[in-house]
Amino acid sequence: MVEDEILTLDDVEHRILRPFWMDPHIHYALNCASIGCPNLQGRAWRAATLDADLEAAAGVYVNHARGFTTEGGDVIVSSIYDWFTADFGGDDESVLRHLARYAEPERQAMLQAASRIDDHQYDWALNDLAGTAP
């Protein structure tokens, strides 16, 4: 309850934070806690380390198969990049650039060879066991 209004976590993420900050890093910090999502941080976000922590969270997710995979040269991204394309630049090219920014060199080369995103995937299973999502 905030100023006599009931807010859900979805409200906080999608009605307040995303429109106000317009920063794709929000997706690496707040999410639904499914296996397909970026990892949830095990401690509170802190202003002093927020930028570095968000950059690190983006890197961890992008460099895991949950962020993107390739099959025969086809790029398959997390559905997060499909659902929220506008947050990552508005088109496949922008999403690929965002991913390449955080990708380790071998994965970055896969992205740079691609001209488009071929598909997306997502695992809705609840991330309810410690250690199940690297």
C-alpha cells in the first residue's frame, strides 16, 4: 500500500520503474523469478554499487543460454528481448547490439555474424530451488 493505493510488484516494475527510468537494466534487476528470468540478487540493491551490479547482472544473463543461444547460425533469444524490444532499442538490430555489449568474445562473435533474431524462448518454471539458475 502506497499512499492508499495497492501496488503489486508488477505495478512497481511496469507502471513505475520502466516508464520513469527507461533503462533496460531494470529487466536484470526485477523480474518474475522464473528460470527464464535473469538471476535475482541475493541482497538489496544499493545506490553505491547499483550501476556496477546492474552491468554485472546483464553480463551474467547474456552469457548464459537463458539470455541467448545459437543453433546453426540462428540466434534464439530470451523472450524478455521479444516482449520488451522497445526497452532494448526497438528492433532486432538494437537487441543484438545490446547483447553483444555484454557478451564474452566467443558469444559476441556469434551475435555479430547475425543480422536478425530467429526465435525466442522462455522457461516459466519457478526458480524456487537454491542453485537451480546459475
